[in-house]
Amino acid sequence: MASVDVTDQYRHMDVLAFEARIRDLGHEVAAIVDVERGVVRARAGGPHDVEWDDADCEEIPGRIVCHNHPGGDSFSPDDVRLAWEFGAAQLRAVTPGGVAYTLGAPERGWAALAWDEIARLGTTCAEAIFTEMEEGRLITSTPLHLIWKEVASRLDVPYSPE
């Protein structure tokens, strides 16, 4: 079941205005944003996720999918899978501290990458990072950022914290 539709609260906002409004919320809110028209669809979810329905997902291709991460870290594998599966132009997650993580579509398009390859690289990088954390060789509050930074680098996909 899809999360609560809150489109009317954010309709036509650009990405930066939307991020400013959701940054400090204690639950996730996500929007599909058209560069020219602003927010075209928005949903409010739980503390860790937003669920889209089929009609929402039809709005994603070529647009920005933007949401907040109350926990302060980068993308979940489900976030990236959504962008890959539906052809988002960009994926964004804004944190309470004001960092906006961005993952752009590959220059060759998402279809040029197999999800299995993305998932395999993500798992490999996650295992290495979490092992380093468990063994005390790495201290970080943003392990997902480190994982996606490495995966994006290996796949030549634009990724950055802003």
C-alpha cells in the first residue's frame, strides 16, 4: 500500500525548496520533481521509507526523486533500485544536517547497467566497510555514503554529497 499522498502540500516546489521543507522531519517524505514544473507527486512515509504506487512510478522516468533521510546517511539499496528501475534522472536524499546526497543517471542511461552488477558491487563494498568498522579501523556515521561513493566511482555514475 502506498504511503500517504501529500502532493498538495508541496506541489510545484523546486528541489531546493522541497528539501528545505522536509530536511528536519522525523519521518521520510519523498517527491517526484520535474525540473520545469516542480513537485508533481509527494508521499509521506514512516521513519525509514516511503512506498510508491504504480501511478507514482510512472511519473519517475527522466525526473528527480528527492526525499529526506532523518538518520543522516545516504541512499538505501531500495532507493537506488527505484532510480534504476524507473529511470530517474537523479536521486537525492537530504539530511537534518543539510547534506544533500545526489546520484545521477549514468551518462549511457540506467539501462546500460544491470541491477545485479550494482547490487553485487554494493554488497562487496558494504562488507568491506562494515568489517573495517567492526574491527575499529574505520569510524563513520555515514557508512552508506562510503558505500555509494565507491560503487558510483566503479560504475562511473555521478555521485556526491552537496
